[in-house]
Amino acid sequence: MRTIYLDNAAAASIEPSVQKEVDRGMKIYGNPSSFNNAGRQASVELTEARLKVARFLGAHPEEIIFTASGSEANNMAIFGIAKAIQKLQIRNPKSEILNKSQKSKILNSKLHIITTQIEHPSVFEPIRWLEKHGFAVSYLSVDKEGFMNIEELQKTMRPETILVSVMYANNEIGTIEPINKIGKIIKEFRNGLEIHGKLAKPIFHVDACQAAGYLNMNVNSLQADLLTFNGSKIGGPRGIGVLYVHQGVALTPQILGGGQERGLRAGTENLPAILGLAKAVSLIKKDEGKKMSELRDYFIENVKSSVFNIIINGALGDERLPNNVNISIPGLDSENMLLELDKYGIYAGSGSACTARSVEPSHVLKAIGVEKKYLSGALRFSMGRQTTKKDMDYVLKVLPKIISDLKVRYKKD
């Protein structure tokens, strides 16, 4: 049976040259931390890979921390900042005469975090945990296309704000946030404020996992202090992520037990995956998304005319990821539609892969104000390098039939 893979936002198929690099890395058996020839060979490979990733981001090699996933990188960024600043407060000599309860109250009362209502679960959940443990959190609203409210950000920031975390491009609806503008606003606000490490607060964190293959990733132009992305979204191997840490930012490590990754992440580095990631980064071209933007717009235009009562979720044109199409069909359930698409060899998604088995409607669609009758019937088609116009034509032929059959089966209008 013909198969069409349209779930690249969850995990892109690994590029053949990347697979070869991973296989080569599997044969480099030395530990990069070992003081022997095998270890030195592995260390050289690790250093070269780190340099390639750093160049991709316009960063210094020592600012690149390898993790096991984008989710771990996000957790490391959020918890690392929160705990590092807590430590600074604990060292305040004025608090030494207070009892444990009083210290705890002072410790958390001034710590404030800002994020948006449409972040990935790997950002949401750590921040919610911190909120339950005494941190103040502001969740910025978004408009019907998924754009955060810039004015609300400006009004919400205060001297106690330690972190602003905003997703570069949304993993469900593809909307691209104005990260450059946000970075400039944060930079202007923190001039003259309290210093954390060598950098004034608030720290700006960008989850760029969906953006890495298509958008500008230069951390200097983005003015990001922390930035995360991973291999599985860009044709690289699974099980590898990156956290960029501006050299002026101090983090508290979350995994202890060794001095790897500048002491910020213990554990022997996954060299085969790191080499594969470095190769995947080198394959990204500046015009990567041009073909997919054309396919995206072609599909959107034709699906609107072929499927009755459909809506498109998210922004359109240049303000949307080139490979993302998110639609909603009223009265139907996305799980049933995905199962039917599977029968035709079409592999799509319905939202974040990290919550794919959740029965709850998407928090992203709720946040942008999607009507209740459309919430359960969302489908996400995310294209990759291998996607062709012929593939999209096949989907356009099959999808109306599936929707019609399901409406008859479940007696939906």
C-alpha cells in the first residue's frame, strides 16, 4: 500500500547521510572523558560536532549543551534558571536569622515567570510545577491566530521577573511568534536591573524545536539567552537535544554525577546521536521551506474548497511554518479520522506528539478561541523534504471521502 508520511512535526524521517554518520559514531567506542587514545579520538569528534552546532546558532562552542531531547533541554532551561536564582537568594545574609518558614516565604515571593497559553507541555509542566511551589506565573493570552500579546508582555514584566519563555513557532498550529521583537523588548526592560550571573533579568528562553529547520536560528539576532531544539524534527536522530546557554547565564544542573557538558549535565555524551545531529544541521538550507510553503498553500486552498465547513487553525502565509497545515472539521473526532487515514496509508497527527493519547481537547486550540464543535476534530498535516504535490493531491482525494463516510456512520451533519 502507498504510504504518505505527514507527521514530520512529531518526528521527521532520518536523512540517509545522517544515518551513515550515526553508524560511524557507533564504531567510536571511546568515552570522550577518558584519558586514553580511544577517549581522545571520541573527544575530538565531540568537539567538532559541538562547533558545527554552535556555528548553526551563531554561538560559541562552550555555549552548547547536549541533552537527550528537546523536552529535557526545556526542563533544564526552566528549572536551571529558577534554582540558580533561588540559590542567590539563599545566600542573602539577611535571611540567615529567619526560620525555615520565613526563609521559604522570602525565597519564593519575588520570583516571577512569564510564558504564553500555547506552549509545549515540556515548557508548561515545569512552569506549572514551579507555580505550585511558590513562584508567580503569568500566562500571556494569544489572538485567534496564535500570536502572543506584545503589549501584555510589556505590562506584565516587573523587576521580580526572572524568566520569559516563548515558543518560536507553535508545534500544533504553526504560528511564528515575533521572537526578534520580544527579545528587543526584554533587553530594553532589563537595562539597569538586577544582574543574574553576568546578565540582567529576566532571562529570555526560546523553544525553537519546530523552527530549527526553517527559520533564522541565529541567537544573536533573536536576542535569546536560552534556546532549545532537537534532532528528530530536522531529519536527525531521536534522543538528542540542544540547549544554548548564553555565556553570561548561570544555570543549576539538573542531572548530577559527572563533569560533562561544562558540569551542567552529567552522563557520558551520546556521541553517535550528537554526530548525527551535527550532520542534520549541515544539511539545512536557507531556502529549505520554499517548496513546502508552496505545497502548504496549495493544500490549504484546495482543502477549503473540497471539505465543507472546514476551518484553518493558525496564521497564514509567511507567519506560519512552511510545513504546517492544521484544520478542524466540526462534529468529528480526530482519532477516528486518523485511523481512517491510516487505512489509506496517510500518516498524520492531531496535535503535540507528547499529548497524542490525551482525550482532552488541545489547549492551543482552546487558547485561540476555536469553537467547541471544532475542538475535537483537529488534524495536523506536517510535511517533510520527501513530500510531493502528488502526495498532497492523494490526501485531497481521500480526505473528503473519509469525512463523508464518518459523518454518515456517526450521523453527523
